Amino acid sequence: MDPIRDIERVALLREPVRRRLYDVVRGSGSPVSREEAAAAAGVSRSLAAFHLDRLADAGLLEVEYRRLSGRRGRGAGRPAKLYRPGRDRVEVSFPPTRYALAGELMIRALREAGRGREPMESARRSSEAYGREAARELGRGIRRRAPLPRMGEALERLGFEPRDDGERVLLRNCPFHELARRDPELVCGMNEAFLRGLADGLTGGAAAVQPCAEEGYCCAVIRKAP
């Protein structure tokens, strides 16, 4: 949920050797050693090791250790450091979009609808619940105590591009913009419910989410609760 981290990870792949090594690992059907990656990319082992570790530190690759000889015990040698593709997907857009988040909200809404609830109601109920889950995840990294700054920091990470004027937090970007244009009642309703859950989880009810009709802003605004 951190667009800045995604941008930094994509920027790592601008370096040609690093990109070749990344493609080698992704194209392999099994974990790759430093020696194998270096040979496939046509670079030295030390250079390959440097770039592979940078990719692993960024989460683009994952690391495991295994003895390639299959032998165990004394004399079997040290385990080799092997690399495999990272499990996280990286997506960057300007301004940020969060269609994976929208997809998660819709999946949950469909599950709720399958239990007999009206679809629009289930979409909003499940979106609000997911907002509370997101608050627990994001809240661990937020140190600000005041409700609006606390919400602003979380919304920045989610790609809403918040603007805090001291009285309210306006959202300059809708991460679900294209979907909202197609069905504003459904998508904006889900968005507002998600933000209510987020505000409840992050501020304990000290911040309130209200509809916003101001031109150029997202469908919701965050204010201090009465």
C-alpha cells in the first residue's frame, strides 16, 4: 500500500545489468544461484551478487539457502544463496490507482451478497470492514496522534493525494477513478464506506467521513468528528 516504495522498486530496474539479472531469475523455473545468474547475464559473480542483493532488499526477489550438492553433514560445504521471484506485484501509475484494492472490496461484497444481503448494502458493509483491516496494517507505521494528520498520512500511502487545510482533509486523487466513472453509485459508495472504516480504525471515531461535491476532488472529505 505504499506507492513511493513501488516507484523506488521500479526505478531499480532502470539499471541494465540489474534488469537482465531480474529477467534471468523471473524466467527460470527454479531458484537461481549467483553463479548461474552471472553466467546467464554475462557479468562477473561479484557484480551479479551486488545487484541480486539490491533486488532482494527491495522485495523484487526472495532468497533461500540450500546445498546444491545434496550432501549433508561435515564436508558438505556451505549452503548456496539462491534467488527466486518475489511474490509481491509492483504497479505504478500517475496519479496512483488502486484497482487491486477495488477488486478486493468487490470480491468481499459478492461473498456477502451470496449470504442473502442486498448487493449494494453488502458492498458497503464489506468495504467498511476492510477499511478497519487496512487501519490496523497502516496504523503500525503512523506516529501522528491528531486525527486529521493521522488520516492524511494513511491516505497518502493509499494514493489519495490528501490535502489537509487544518479543518478537513480533501482528496485530490481518486484511486478508483475509471471505475467510478462507470458506476459512481457503487464505487463511490464503496469508497466512502472504506474510508469510514479506515477513519474508525485509525482515529477511534475522532474523524468523520462526509460526501464531497467540490470540483476536482474525490467523492469524500474527512473532518473532525463533532
